[in-house]
Amino acid sequence: MAITSIGDFTTIAGATVTGAEISYRRHGEFRGNAYDNNVILVEHALTGDTDVTEWWPGLIGPGLALDTDRFCVICTNALGGCGGSTGPSSVHPDGRAWGSRFPALSIRDLVEAERRLLEQLGIYHVHAVIGGSMGGARALEWTLMYPTFVDAACIIAVSARASGWQIGIQTAQISAITRDPDWHGGDYYDICDGPREGLSAARRIAHLTYRGEMEIDERFGTIAQQGENPLGAFRRPDQRFAVNSYLDYQGRKLVERFDAGSYVTLTEALNRHDVGRGRSGLNKALYSSTVPTMLVGVDTDILYPFHQQEHLSRNIGQLMGLRKLVSPVGHDAFLTETRQMDRILRMFINKANDGAEPTDGFGHDPEGVWNI
Amino acid sequence: MAITSIGDFTTIAGATVTGAEISYRRHGEFRGNAYDNNVILVEHALTGDTDVTEWWPGLIGPGLALDTDRFCVICTNALGGCGGSTGPSSVHPDGRAWGSRFPALSIRDLVEAERRLLEQLGIYHVHAVIGGSMGGARALEWTLMYPTFVDAACIIAVSARASGWQIGIQTAQISAITRDPDWHGGDYYDICDGPREGLSAARRIAHLTYRGEMEIDERFGTIAQQGENPLGAFRRPDQRFAVNSYLDYQGRKLVERFDAGSYVTLTEALNRHDVGRGRSGLNKALYSSTVPTMLVGVDTDILYPFHQQEHLSRNIGQLMGLRKLVSPVGHDAFLTETRQMDRILRMFINKANDGAEPTDGFGHDPEGVWNI
């Protein structure tokens, strides 16, 4: 993983992160030049990071769908995150954590910060951008903010804007964190370990929107956690149904690897997701898109129901296709249904290449290797 | 509203509520006798109460679907509630609130307590039982625990058992309450106003499962609450999207009318809902049912998806029919889609009467009026 400074970064809403840095990771050799190359940007979801082969296994590597023998896959950590990029837990120029001084971000801010990073790397155009969930929101904004920057986009399990329901359930997660006494208004970094209970509670709620309800039921139903009795004479939090043990585990796991401040910041960015804002409305914005775009959804997605991808497909300017993952898993299927995603990504790569004449960017000029 | 003592009540799990009381309300004259009468039990949902014409308007009254010129509609408050029946906020024999000493309840406990009340009133049989959501769970248990007690049942927007997803999201609500510092382990009654923030947070989560996601989006989308700016440079809880203002309002409203201890107790009862438990499994239990049962679901229900009512309909012993409410409203449609519910309840009443020979219970003997 590398970290590059993008200088002072001012958000659309007008706050500045001084000395912002963006971390990234690269798989495969860069070929081409600043304006014509083999770069594929992969955008991570809410709690993802630059380690794309870790969170999206089986899809990125030599011979895989995103073939690193052909492509240079770059994955950046979102501004506001905690995987190397500047976020609330990062050190402010005054030596203390940013904490509550870290501004609210929009999805567009995340894209803008990423563009600044690529500019620093000497990249002014990429072949494709791919992302799911929050990564899909970023990929979609890429096509609208910088349509000439990308040849094609694959946008997975996301919508054109946050829905009322999403804002509601996401704000419930933010509230679970901020009501934790260890949140300290977001300035817990010098005081304690942070709002671990709150972050865990937020993740438990989130996880129920990431998975299919029938899948969770099939796995757990009303079964008791082994060695525990959730049917006792009095309710006891340590006597659980198996599903609650599973959700507790998901919460604990996140607490170990993710910062609560980043969780709040990026969840808020999702609340603000709306490609129509300042662009004369949603459908007009989508219609204006000139980037060939593949849309993907999941039939059992609770968080971003498939009708939202249908809506995108009806309105986006240059539709390459709409594909549906069929899976009991729900939203997370784009991370877990590797075989289906493999097919879809290969189709996307083929279609994206069909449109373009062969150029240096696709390995025809092995000399054109940049060292990024 | 009347309140009747049912004596010491011991739960299935073995805890005792000494001197338990159950409140109830009656609409329409009782006709018939202890074993043959015109009583229709209406079972309220989680935060409902005995005031059935208030929370289910347009359906109960003279000439309405549940015609109080013909029927005697009785609505009891669930044990554990806070609408007159004994619950955590009630006074323990020692003069202080029950609080954490109030036991965990199952749906079967709620039914048993209600049966004890009816027994006190001299009623050993009713014509029909009707309920939605938690009320549906109770109605379903009525048909399995006391099949000869009811002629017919109408079970709305519920499942044969809690699903893993339901237990997860319901426990998230319990946790929102119990993590509130004002919860005090359930013994807040003498100390403070109780976990108002936590209860409000629980309700906000719950409300998102009570309504259809497309309905909420259609109403609120990404619109800002009037006079507030949710897109400012920093996240501020007092600068909200309209949907969050709406959810805050739902939370506040509940806090004013409902006790957090009762919310936890009855939510936990829903977690324990499982008609298969101790009855050789779910489908065997359903198949054993001898009570003619009408099933009703909502096409957009997130909390109790329609496939759960389909499951019930495939397995229940005596199926009168399966009806689907078509509504954007989601789970709450059984409370709000009065016209559709009117038709369904009239059909149910007709079918329930078809099976039975005319008896004193249906107004043929106006002398047979009991004063309950």
C-alpha cells in the first residue's frame, strides 16, 4: 500500500482537510500513458479498503476476470476512511486526531479526492471504474463528474440516490454510535477506545441489511446459540439465539478493524448520495451520462433493492446492460457470488474493449509501462 | 376499560408474576353463554392497547366489518404491556415497580394470561380470534393451545415463528434501549424518566420495518426537513433529512405513550415466537391445527414478508383462505388499508358463520345477554 498527499482538500460543502492523503494499492503493471492506459479503478464499499484481493477474492489476479496480466487494477481508500487515507482518526496538523473537526463528506468529495490522487500519479484517464455499494455510488459519480475520464463503468448494487429508507436505517446506525457515551462528540481518540458498543450495534443493524432475510433465517431461524438458553425465565443478553451470537460476532469483528469516526463519516456520505443534486434532477443527470455503463443488482438485496438498478437502467444515458445476481445472500452477493460476478465482469471487460480500438493501453506496447 | 385480576401467573419458563391483572375493553353486547356466544377477540400488536377502535379505525362498530350490533368485540391488553395489564412498570407487591424482576414472556404466556382473564369473565369459548403482527402471533397460538376455545381465526401479517432476521432486528431494538444509560438495568422507574433516547431509537428502527421502503422513499426521498440543511460542511443531528425528522417524530410519539420496559418485554416475546417449539416442529404443529383459519399478508411487508404467510397457508390444518393486501405501506397496511381489511374481515366473518349452525350466540336469542 502506498500513501500520497493530495494537498489541502476542500469539500463541496466548504470545509477543508489540510494536508489530505489518499492511500492506494495496485495490482498489475501500468501500461499506456496519462490519457490512454490499462487502469481499472475498483472502488471499495463502506468499510472496505485498498486490499481489493482480500475483500473481493477470486476476481482480481492473473487470468481472473480483472486480469492483472492485462490490466492495472488500482484501489484507493476513500477519503474519510481509516485504511491509510485521511479520516477522523488521522492526525490533524496540530498533532491531535481530527475527530469532530473532520468535515462531512459527500460521495462527490470522495470521487474528487480520488481524482486528485490519480492526477498526482500522472493519470488523467482510466479504462474503467468498477464498484459495488458505496463503491458503486462512487463509480456512478465518476461517470457524471468526469465523463471523459473513464471509458466504461460497472456499477453494482447501488442506486441513483439514497432512498428515504436507506437514510433512515443508516442514520439509525450513526445514532447507535453517537449515543454511545464513549463517542465523546467524535473526539474520543485521546480519551478511550472509542464507542465500541455503539459501532458494534451499528454493524449489527447494517449486517441485517447486507444479507438476505431468507438466508439468515435458513442459517439460524430460532436456534439457540450452543450452550446458551435464550428461553429462560428472564431475558439475559448472554443467553442468545444463534443469530444474535452471529451478529455480535460481526459487530466485534468490525470494531477490531474499523474506526467509528470513519464509519459515521462514510455512512453520512451515503446519506448524501444523490446524483440529481445540482444537476436538474435525478433522471436528467442520469440521461446526460455519456459513459457506457453496466448495471448489476441482486434479486434479494434489502438495502439496494433491484428496482433501484432497474431505475438506473431505464434512465442512464449509455446502458451496456443490466445483470441480476441470483442469490439468497442479499446485498453482499456481489462480494460472495464469485462465479456470477466473474461472468459479469468478464462480459463487462469485453464490452468495454469492444467499443475501443486497440491502443497502447491494452498491452500492445510493452514499453509503455509507467512506474506508479 | 376494565381491569381484572387473574391471580398469580407463572410463565412457561417458570417465573411468577404475583397478583397479575389484565385490562380489557368491550364493544357490543355479549350474547350467548360461556360456551356458545358472539365474542370476537381482537389481539393488538406490539405497542397496541385495549382501545381497538382507536388503533384499528373503521372496522369495529355498528354496521362495520366487526359489527358490534352482532358481535361482542373484546380487546385485552397483553400481559407485560403498559395499557392496564401488569407489566414491568406496574407496582410489585413490595410497592416498587416490577422493573427487572418482571419475567421474560413468550407469546404462549400472553395467550394463557388472556385465557385466564376470559375464564374470570365466565367465557370458555369465543366465536373468533383476530390479530395482526404480535396480535397475529397470539391468535395463531390461541388456535394451537386451545383449539376448542375458538370457532375460527384470522391471522394477519405474521409468521409461524420468529425468523432469524426478525430476531436480529428486534434485538437491535432491545439493545438500543438497554444501552441507554437511563435504562438502569430495567430499574429506572424510581430514578428517572427512563431510556427515552433508547426507546425512540428502537422505534425509529422498528418503524422502518413497519413501512414499505418505496412508500417511505416516495414521501421523503433525499428531501431536507424544512428549515434544516442536512448537507452542511459538518454533520449536525439538528440538520436533518425529512425522513429523519419523520422517524424522530415517530420515536418521540412512542416515548410519550409507551413504557420502555414493556417494549423490551413484548419484543422479547416476539423473539420467542415459535409455534413448533415443544410440538415436534413447525409444520407438524401447524398441520395439527383444527381451527378454520384465514391468513392475511401484505405484498410489501419487510418485517413479515408475504412468503411467511404463504408458508402458513401451505401447512396450516384448516385453511379458510389466504388474502394479500396490496399496498405500498408495508407491514402497517393491515392497520391503514381499511377498505381492503373491511372486505377481508367481512369475508372472514361470513365464512366463520357458514361453518356453524345458527345458535344463540348470533343474536337469535336476545335474552342471552351477559353483562361482562
